[in-house]
Amino acid sequence: MKIAVACDHGGFPLKALVLEVARNAGHEVLDLGTHTADPVDYPDYAEKLGRLIQEGKVERGILLCGSGVGACIAANKMKGVYAGVCHDTYSAHQGVEHDDMNVLCLGARIIGPELAREIVAAFLAARFIGHDPGQERHARRVAKVRKLES
């Protein structure tokens, strides 16, 4: 799977680890920056990542900022981008499985490296189950969310 990773300065301390986890899981990973701890604006990086999802150039993304919240808000303003802040493994995989989440947002000031490693792995291993027999309710609910965009 093609994955984009982006962060602001608050998320920068976890970015190398996230890139490593995704690559070690066999994914093609694009590093969209930032590349230093110098202050930058998280909406700029959320937009870069979101555009790649909108254009179909990546299937999923991982956004990092200090809390995960700002990046998540910015990403969710973009049509076709479905981001969630997840600071536990259950939310990370369930967000994909039930809600077709395509962007994981993490707060580098909230979680440590080992938890981040597990959350990213759970997100990347998950797949949307809404088209599986007996799971159609998830596809129906996601369709209603998509309708809210228009």
C-alpha cells in the first residue's frame, strides 16, 4: 500500500519511527515533511497529505502534530479525507474496519514511541469490512457520512 506521512514541528519527534514502522511492514512510504523541528503550520502538511489522497496517489496517510487534534481538524476539511485521532490500538484498527478511516492522526506530545509503533501497525494492518457478508451496516453508515460532504 502507498502511505504518506506528514508532520509539523510538534509531530517531528515521532516521524522517523512512523516511517520505519510503515516501511518495515512492506508499504511504500512518502515522507512529506517537515524535515526539522523548526516551527511550521500543521494545516500546510495536512493539505499536502490530503491532496495525495484526493488524487489517488496514496491510499492512506499518517499525520503527526503535538496533540493530533489540529492536524485531524485540518485533514477532515478536505473531501475524501477521513481522519481520526487515535491514541490506542483499538481505535486505530476499528476506525478503518468500521468507518473506512484513511488518515491516522497522532499526537507526539501525547503518546510515546512504543505505543505509536503499535498504533501505526494496527492502522496499517486493518481493512474496511463494510463489504463483507453480514457487515453491510458499516457500508451503509459510511455512505451516509460521504453524503454529508455534498
